[in-house]
Amino acid sequence: MKVLLVPNYARADAMKGAKQLEGWLLAHDVEVQWAHDKKLYPNKVVDTTGVGLAVSFGGDGTLLRAARIVGYSEIPLVGVSYGHLGFLTCAGPDDAISTVEDAIAHRMHASHRTTLDIEVEFETEDGARLTKRRFALNDLSLTHGSRGDMIVFDVSVSGHYVDTLRGDGFVVSTATGSTGYALAAGGPIVTPEFQGMICVPVAPHTILARAFLTSSTDVVELKINPERNVERLFFADGQPIVAEGAKPVRATIRRGPGDLVLLDRSSKSFYHSVSRVFYGRGKE
């Protein structure tokens, strides 16, 4: 087996933990591959050929980077927490090696997390159209620009027009992402077994717009309304989706062609994390 290590290069403790695991893996005849430092090599692509397990060292942001690397391949992923919340991670620095050992021996619970397949269409100044496609584990968000202008956009689901909304934006989330931006915008916490999408308006200029859930086969479309000529931005898991010299006009979001296989200790790990992070049980 080949194990891919994805550390937060900005944290000395995370790097130390990754190097300690590398030593253990090599001592047990397991091949090791390192993801590059994306700040030094922003355009480099990680080759996951032959990788049987990915391990992130950091917080949830580092785990999301590891998720983008493995994409829809369904390579199992383990998160070792060195961050603030560590909602998606399943191990701490002290039990990283034992957790990876259990993962290699198939003694971990595999949680299949729904992903998103995102297409954003842009229009250039001369009227040409181009499309960019992105993976997301958490969400696709539409937001206003740096000036904070209200934006106007149309929401449709599987070809059915829902409404034209005015406000700060909109979030289309997976169940995994329901505890992130979607929750902050007023959406519900959703069990990872849910395979549809959670759609949440962000600060809508109406009291009627509410969050809603879709089925696993639905397709959500956000179309920029030309009523207001202001800056609008699309983000996939917090990463901007941009095209130089072009403006976004539409985003199409559907369930991804493959799940993310997130390893944890049991099928109830999600509820333990909800209790710890959102209900304060871990502080008692």
C-alpha cells in the first residue's frame, strides 16, 4: 500500500506528526508519498496513482485539501487533528499512528460522504462563454464582492424555477457541509447518511425565503440576475472559482460521481462530534 501524507505545512507540530508517521510507515514497509506545499507550488497536481490511504495533519481545512486531492476516487481518508475544531478529523496527535495502523488493517468505520460536482459558467467581455468544473466536499457558495453590495440571483431545482432572491448570497451544501457555512447561515445539522443537498439563502431580503433540502438526483442552478451590475463570487469549499477577464453567470450543482470515504471510529462518531462541538458536551 502507498499512503499519502497531507500536512499543514504552516504548523510545526503537524509537520512533526507527519514525519513521525512516515518513519513508522517506512519501518513497516509501507510506501509514503507527500502532498506538496501548495503555497510554494500552487499549480502542482498531486498524482494519487497507487495510493490506498490518505492522511491529513491539521484542521478541517487541511482535511478539505486532502479531499480535493483524492476527489471522487474514493481513496479512504483519515484526519489527524491539529486545528481548532477538528469536526471531520478522527484522531489526535497522540493516537495518530495507532489510528493509521487500524486504517491499514481495515479496522475503521468507513463513512461514505456525498460530494458535489460543480460547474460555473463565465462570460468574457466579448460575449464568449467558458466553464470551470470543481469538486467540493462541503459546499458551493455564492457571495457578494468586497464592497458588500446586495446581489440578485435566480434559484432553480431540476429545471423548476424557485425564486429570484436578493441578499448576501446562497449556499448549496452536502450533509458534511451542513455544519459549516450552511449552518452559520441558518441551515440545519444533517446526518452524513443524507445524500441530497441543503440549500440555504444567506441574509435574504425577505422573511419568506427558507432553507430546503433536495433529493440525491436533483440539480441546483444559481443564475446571476442582470438586475444589478455588481461583483458576485462563487466558492467551492472556500476556494474561489474565477476566470481571468470574465464574470460568472451561472452555477450548476449536482451530486458528485463518487463519494468521499472518511474513516472514523464508529457509525456514531458524527453525533459525538455534534455533541462536543455544537452542544458543549466536551467542556463538561
